[in-house]
Amino acid sequence: MKIVNILRALVFGLLAVQMTCLYATGALEDSVLRFVREHTSGIAGRVDIQIDTPDARLRSLACASFEPFLPAGARLWGRATIGVRCAGGGATVFVAVRIRVFAPAVVAARPLAAGQILSADDLRVEENDVSQPGFLSRVEQAAGQRLSVAVNAGFPVRQEMIRQQQVVTQGDAVKLRISGPGFEITAEGIASSHAIDGQSVQVRLESGRVVTGTARPGRVVDVRL
């Protein structure tokens, strides 16, 4: 009978330990979730948070309450690490989290080939994971540009995947739009270098004078005086 009682006590003890660990796990995860949600509330888009908590570490952190904190140099974006310590001091564990942000982003409307010049019909905007840097939010940011890699339908088209097309090439005959307070005149010249839309470019006039302006589509260069 004594052996049965001992075994029963051991079983109940193990169950109590398991319940304590489960409670600690739930309380710790809840505190981490609240912490991340509070610190990502200002991010535009839908925030998805996944927590990877190693249960074995929780035995050293049986606390009445938890205090999550962000370790020095860490940031709440993508894969991150959250520190958790007992309120009032004590042991500390580190919890791995994955933070994904979903927002409108440019994706391929159909399979796209490397080297292809993108049109507006090749692209669409839909909710996508924008946790990776370089996402585009408007079709106009990619339309008319050359794609450097192949992209499957539905996959994001990011900034590093496109090469902006040159609107002015060295040696091009360009039209100058020269403007200042109360006037605008036009002239012609020869571009001294290549330039994409919005980039600075030098133009040599027929007189030999060199002026600097902003390249625009259609071999146009804007010069402000």
C-alpha cells in the first residue's frame, strides 16, 4: 500500500510540474505577444507574430509575472529575439519571434522573364509580406523598367529586381526646358552622359556652354535658373 501511495504521489508531482510549466509557457507567451503588439502598433499593415518558446528554459523562470524587453541592437522586424525576465529581477530567457507585416505591395500578375520591360498589365497590387526591404507599393514604380530576374506570378517585385531605364543616353540630341521666375524657354543640346528619369545630367549647347539639368522621359532635360 505504501508503494502505491508513493507512486501516486510521484504521478501527481509530475503532473503538477507539467501544469506549472504549461502555465509558465502560456503566461510567458502572452506577455511576449502583448509586448510585441504594443511596440508594433504604429506599423502600417497587418502584423503577424509567431513565437518559438523553448519549454526547457521555462523551469528556470517560474515567475509570478514577466517583463519582456528588447535586447540592445535588436529590432522588431522579421526574425527577432525578445528577452524575458522575472518582474523584480531573477533569471532571464530569450525567446525567438518572427514578425511579418502584410501590406499592399506590387506583385507579378503573370510569370515574368528576366530582362523583360515591365508594363502596368504585368503587375498588380495585393496584400503581401513586406517584411523584406525594397518592396514597392505602386505599379508606377516598376512599370517601364527592366526586370533583372525572373518572377513567378503572385510573387513580389522588389526594388532590387528592377533596373531603371535610361531616358537620356550620352550623345543624344536633347530638348532643354529652361525656366526661371516668370519665364520658360526651350533650346537644344547634346547630352554628355547617360541618365535615368530624375537624374542630373550635363548638356553641351551649340555655343559650347555646358549646363546641368534633370533628365526626363522623351530626351528632355529640365534646367532651373
